[in-house]
Amino acid sequence: MIRNVQPFVPPAGKSHLLGDELGIARDRRIALYAGAITQHRGLETLIKASAMVGDDIACVVMGYAGRPEYLKKLKDLAEQLGVLGRNLYFRDAVPPDDVNKYAASADIAVVPTEAICLSYEFEASNKIFHSVMARVPVAMSDHIEKRLVNERHGIGILFDESDPRDVAEKVRSFLDDGEAYEAAVQACGRAAQVLNWENEERTLLSMFGRVVRESADR
């Protein structure tokens, strides 16, 4: 299996980049969704969870919206729940080379992908690997491949992406558990040494080499 992982980069270092840009107080913790703003990524659930997670945690949705009407729908939902600009913030996508430093300015990444098909059930989103490379723990849907990644590397926690309350409670309890959180930060650093494109590339080239050799032997 070849995974959609990132090239290895050194730690970006913690900053307040994202919070300062959005006017989020520095004593608040940031839960970041970074990715496409589109359907079935669990964004409605995240918005509802932001109303339950507590005022000392700010949820940020950062990414490109291919359908402006869907983005408006999400903002309308946040407005209806009274969290827009309070517990829930939106930010446009950043250039690929800047993702690492923006991710590193969050406290936790949130990946609430919905299991609407086998592809989503079995995928391990590249957003997970971006976060690992930024040394930021990940809260993610309890799906097969995501569960396996977390079991192997201990990079964060799992939640039921269909239940906003479960998302809120899992994120909050994890951020409040200093020992477990710090262990996940350290685990992300170790995982970054493994879950990178340099390692995946060697596997891919080995597979190609085996195919070429087998073809030549025929």
C-alpha cells in the first residue's frame, strides 16, 4: 500500500499565526480542520460540536470551497447556532508550502470525514499526515485505516463523526489531559520519521522494480 503522505520537513515550531490572523485570544486552544470545504467531510458535525466544546477552545475550518453556496450553508449553520466568529471561524486555503506552519499553530487537528462509502471508510486522509508532520495530534473519525494508524503510532484520538457531542467531549477531554496530549505530540514526532514520502517513495520504487524484473523474466 502506498499512502498519500507528505515529504519530511523539520518541525515548524509553535506559533500563534492562525489565532492572531483570526483574532482568537492567545489563551484559547485551537482545533483545526484543514482541507477541502465540501460535503461529507463532517463539517456540519464539527460546527455543531463547536457549540459544545467550551469557550476556551476555538474551532477553525481552513480550506478551499469549490462551491460557494455550500460554504454559505455552513456559515449560515454557524450563525444559527451562535458560534460564527465566537467558537467557529473560517479561513481561506493557504499555499501548500504554508500548510505546515499554519497547522503547527493549532493545538489539535480534527478530521471528521463521514463513512459514506468504502473509499472514505478505508482512507487515511492526507490531512492526518500534514498534522503529523506539523507535530500536532489528531482527533479523527473511528474508521478502519485511521484506527490502524492511531493504534500503530499513538498520534491522537478517535471519535464518532456522526455525533457532535462525542466529537466535542473527546476533543475537550484530550486537550485537558496534559499527559496524554503531550504523549501524542511526542508520538507525532516519531511518526513523522516514518510516515513521510521519502519512505513511501522507496516502497513504490521497489514495487516498480519487482514488476520490471518479473516482466523481464517472462
